[in-house]
Amino acid sequence: MNNLFTAAKRCFLIADPDEKLDASLALVSDWRAGRLCWDSDDEPEQLLVPGRLERPLLVPPQQVSKRGFGSLTRRAALIHALAHIELTAVNLAWDTIYRFRGLPRAYYEDWLQCAGEESEHFLALRGRLRDMGFDYGDFSAHDELWGSAVETAHELMDRMGIVHRVFEARALDVVPKTLEKFQELGDSATAAILTRIANDEIGHVSAATRWFRFRCEQQGLDPDATFFILLQRYLGHIPRGPFNHEARRQCGFSENELARLEAGDGGRG
């Protein structure tokens, strides 16, 4: 029987996106069919860089291709940026599975589902780019999301709190408004893809909240207080709104967390 962790590492290291996603979806299928074991007595390696091709060119965030709604090219650049995030999320899911061992089966179930859904998101966005006359790699991208994964690789609580409850949760706030703009422009194809992404991200961030609190409970920590400690440790500030309160509530954000986020200084609640 194949080993989940060995297979997750292999998916992570594949450079070609098409090959990576084929392998990713096959691995999810194998898990659901009961063809994978998830016991391990080896120590995970520090996977610093996922497999990737030379394109897209990775640049600092302030140097990425200009995005917007005013032209076909800028709309394509926006879709490209979203596709890059989704592909990074696939790598994140495999690293999150590979890195953290000895957790309940439900943990691996959650992140395998995430890997499969993020793979499908990338495929849909890449297909839309091709429909528009572009492809993944035609625009520059930045690597901040993966950088945060490397910074939090030592602790599950930090990975869940920062990578997923901060950076991934941002999609809860911005994707609904983005899809509305595409609807206004008559681009129902892109709007439909973004609707699916917005719905699936609720499940992903919910999983992060679940395992963040699991680790806090293991360590006897208050999850709300710990979340804001992590924000200061990794970001040095409280993220700015606006925040999608309804979606964040569905993902398990407490009223106390939402109030402190809105206050902008972490509060004392």
C-alpha cells in the first residue's frame, strides 16, 4: 500500500503544473479508495521550495503585472494572480500533510480535500486564461504566500493561524467583490469559477480553524488570544478590513476575534 506522506512529497516536488495536478487528483482518488496508509516513523524534511517551472517570473509584490478590470490584459493578469494563488495552495496542502505527523485521520482528510479542490480551482482558472488568449506563466507573480508557509513550518498552530486564517481567509473578503465585478462586465464564466472558489474557501478556512483550536487545546492556550499573538509575531500588525463577517463566522471566527480585527489594534477582549 502506498504511503500518504511519500506521495504528498512527490506531488509537492513535481514542477510542471499539469503533471502536478494530475498526480494530486490521482492521490486524492487513491485516498478515498482506501489505497493509502498514513503511518510513518521518519522525520519530514524541510521542503523549502515547491517544484516549479521558470515561468511565471517571481518578483516582489510591488512589481507584479498590473491587474484590474479596464482591459482584457489587466483582467487576464488578475485571473493569473488568482491562478498562482491556487497553485501555491495546492503545494501548501501537500506540505501541510507531509510536514505534520501523528494527527487524527480527519486532519489528513481535510487537507486532501483541500488539495483536490485547489487543484480544480487552478485548472478552471487556467482554462479561463486560455479562453482569453493567455496562459499561466504569461504574467509575473509573487511568492509571499509560500514564504509564510516556510516561516510557519515548525508549528502546526502557527501554520493554521497565519497561512490559512490570515492569508487564505483574505479570499473570503475579496473574492465575492471580485466575482461581482466580473458579473457586471458580463463575464459569467469567470464569475462562476470565482463563486465556486468562494464557497470552497469557507471549507478550507473552517478546517484551519478546527486544527488551530485543536493545537491550542493540546497546549492549554486560549485560541482567540493566541491568534492575535501570532498576528503580532509574524505580521507585526493587525490586518486591515473590510472583513466578510458572515463568511468568517461560517469558518469559525469568534465574535471576539471579529471585533478585535475591526478595532485594528488587537483589542483586549
